Amino acid sequence: MSDKQLTDKIFQKLLNNAIDITDTFDIDLGGLPQDVVKATKDSSPYILRLRAAMEEQALAPDVSLSQLEFGLIDMQQWTTVHGNIITQALEKGDVMAVDGTPLIHHQRFLTGQVYACAVGGLTSRNPMDLRARLIKVQADLSGEHESLDDVERVIDASEELTESGSWASAFLEYQEREYAYLSQINYLILDGSLITQNLLTRKEGRILFRKMLSEKNRRCYVGVVKNISQGQQERRFFARALKTGELYVQNSFYDFLKPRLDKGDYTGETKRFAEEIGVNVLRGVYKPGRKAFGFECHREDLPAIVSLLWLERNKQLGFEIPFLLAHVDAQIRARYRPSETMAAIEATLASYGEDEFFDETDERMWR
């Protein structure tokens, strides 16, 4: 069955199963809360079976990293063996968390686009160091404007700018990872996946990843995925099966991509990258407290990363991500507020005239 046939079949099933909750939504939310509880309870036998399989593949702290594919880790046990180097790094300020945020969200104007972001790094010794970057993309308006052909040329040039909607996210992700790469810190915690889909499919992104992950004197990086609820369902099942203080290596980045590689979704340089670099990037989930999070790191760094994620865990219930990552996230978002920047842009537009103001602003601000 092709992807299109599968999509059509699933959508048809959804339409057939739809029910009318017009008269019951205000009474019991259409039974949605009970449905969620039931789905959770019904999944319990499957979680227990998965848990049993995970326990059969427990990994000792001295396991061979070169052949490691998957397995369950007791984080405290591994930290007892491997944690000294991370304790020293934390004391020296040799651990940094890196995060970024939009200064203004990606905006599409009539003949151009703008986007700006800020990236910061925080260690236990130094205050946050910030770097802000602006990118402006403008259609070429330097030609003639006497005929409809000239107008069509400008429209086409403006349309080209809108074809890739993910470039703003890729730009931010690149700035974060480049910031980490150019730092003098040896242990670096990144917000989100270490290897992102946006950068994987871009040449400059793959070049940066190769520098980060294959240079002789490379640093130690870990990507922490704070929200796995919108991600791969398999990862969520493993996360639900974890107990507090455990980490599970799910697969390599290459194994994660392999179904799409086999289908031909990724070819050329992207495929070669997955085969050469992706085999050495491990993915998984860990549960330092009450909530589970995702992680990605180089396989050789796994002992240090297990210790770092355990020793640096935040104490806030349900938000037990690394302490430094929690604080760099809070500080950078307190410093920059995209809504305030956009309000200033709108005020400037208004000073030029009502036509420009109403044409370029979002109708939602008038609701």
C-alpha cells in the first residue's frame, strides 16, 4: 500500500468514526477526558510487556560502546562509575547549556521576509553570553516597472521566498549549534534534538554536524528533547515504561532514519551522512524524576552524558531537565519578547500610512 493510499484509508476511517458532540460537549466535554484515561489504562499490558523486554537488556557501566545498539541504564549506577569527570567539569564551569529564541517571529511582507533570533549560553561560573542575529530576504526590485511583465517578475521573485517555510527554524537551530561548536566549553547541552531534520537536509547543516561529531578533538554534546509528546510514538512507549532514575538507549540516528532511507526519502549527501555519522549518534529517553525526556549524543560520550543528565537534573517536579538548560531558557526568554518587537514594527508601519499598516498586519490582532 502506497503512502497516499494509507493516508486516504486512515482519513476515511476517521470520517466514519466521527460522532456528534454538539449536545454533550458542555456537559462532559464529549467524554474526551474519559477516553484519554481509558486509552492509558488499555495500553498498560503493552507497556508491561515492553518493560520486561527492556529489563532483559540491562547495560552495565563497562559495556562496550562500539557495538551498543539499545538497552536499559541505571543512571545512578553509571554515575557512580563515570561521574567524577562531570562533577569536576561542573565545578570548573566547563558545562554549558545553549538555547535560542526568536527576537521576531518569521514575518512575510509583500516583497520580503524577516527573521531575527537570539542565542545564549550559560555555565555555572559565568553569566549568560548572548548573540543576536537578523536575517532579511528581499526580492530584487531593481529592474524596470513599466509593463505587466515587470510586475510578474517581481511577483515570481517574491513567491520564491515563500517556498521554504522551514528556513527560519533551520536558521535558529544552526545558530544554536554553531554557538556551541565555537565555544571553548567541553560539555554542551542543547535544547532539542542534537541532529535536527531541518539541518540534516541542508548542506551547511550537515557540514556543521560533521565538524561537531567527527573532528579529532571534538567536544561532548547532548541534545535534550523537553517535549516528546508530539514525537515518535515508539519513543513515547519506551518513556512510559521507564522508572525514575533510568535511561533507555532506543537506537542510533541511522536506525531511526533507515525506514525512510529504504523508501528513498533521503538520498545523496543526506543518506551518506546518516550512514557515516548517524550510526554513532544514539537516541533514547531518560527519566530523572517524574517525567521522561528525550536525548541524543555521540555513542562514545554516553557514560559522560548519563552522568551529566543525572547530576544536572533540575529539582522542579515534572521539569527535571538539566538545571542549566532550565535557567538559560528562562533568562533568554525574559530578555527578549517577540510580541513587543512586532508591536514596534507595526507602529512604524502605521507611521507610513494606513494602507501599509492594514495590509501587512495580521487580522487576528483586530479580533
